[in-house]
Amino acid sequence: MKQIISGLLGAALLAVLSAAPACAQEVKAGDLVITQAWSRATPGGAKIGGGYLTIENKGATPDRLIGGSGDIAGKIEVHEMSMKDGVMTMRPLDNGLTIEPGKTVKLAPGGLHLMLFDLKAPLKQGDKVPITLEFEKAGKVTLSLDVQSLGAQGPASADHPAGKMDMKDMPGMKM
Ligand SMILES: [Cu+2]
């Protein structure tokens, strides 16, 4: 399994890099414009997944992404990934993610992301997974994540490099 995934990784990364910007869906909510909402397929049995999107604030005041929900997952959190003492770690943004006026915030592998916990079913390539995001000002916004290929979800992916991060809070992430 590991060999197959690493073999696929290069091609899959290319596929994701070229496929993700092609997501044409644009969701407007108040002053916010959300585009390129996507996710990656999860291997069978995986209980967590990631979600990525781009949020532009066209208004004059800041807004904050404070949480999310969806039938697919028991819980959705906004996470930030960063290097700490040479180790990749991630943490939930307890105070939410601020989108300053005139700014665009991108959630992408290796950085900010949505974390889908307790997946009710695997994410499959080609699926459109509806989720609801909650913003402080714009309120609840429903959109769907376009699920890209499984290969990009491999253990060596930039998103959640297995073995390089502190996973004690991630019981579902034994790969
Ligand atoms: Cu995370």
C-alpha cells in the first residue's frame, strides 16, 4: 500500500495542482466570496479528512470563520499547521480564522485547513461533499467540497506528514 501511494504521489500532486483551481464553484455570503472548495479522497477506514477553500472578504470590516458542520463528519474544525521546533504540528484555531477586509485567505495543504473528524463514510474522488461553514458576520454558508484524488492524501503528503507531527490528539490517523 505504501509503495503504491508513494508511486502515485508525484502524479497525484500534479493532478491536484491542476485540478483544484478548476473548481469553478463560487459562493457568495454577505461580503465574502468563497471559491475552490475541495478535499481529498480518504483511504478506507480513515476517520479524518481535510478541507480546503479560498475566502475573499470584499467588505469593509473583518469577518471570522468560527466553525463548520456537515453530515459527512461528526465534527469540523478550523486548523492551522505550522513548524514548531522542526516538527509539523497542527492546532485548532479556537478563536476562529479572521478574514480582514480586502484580503483573501487561502486554506491549503500544509497550512490552514478544515479538519473533518469522525467521517461517516470515505471521501471518494468526484464526490461533492456538502458542508456548512459558520462565519461570525456572514452567518452560515453551505457549500460543497469537490473531492480530488486519493493519491494526494498519501502519508507523505504535505498536508499531514505521518510520523513528522504530533498525533496524540489524532486517534484516527494511524497510517
Ligand atoms: Cu488538522
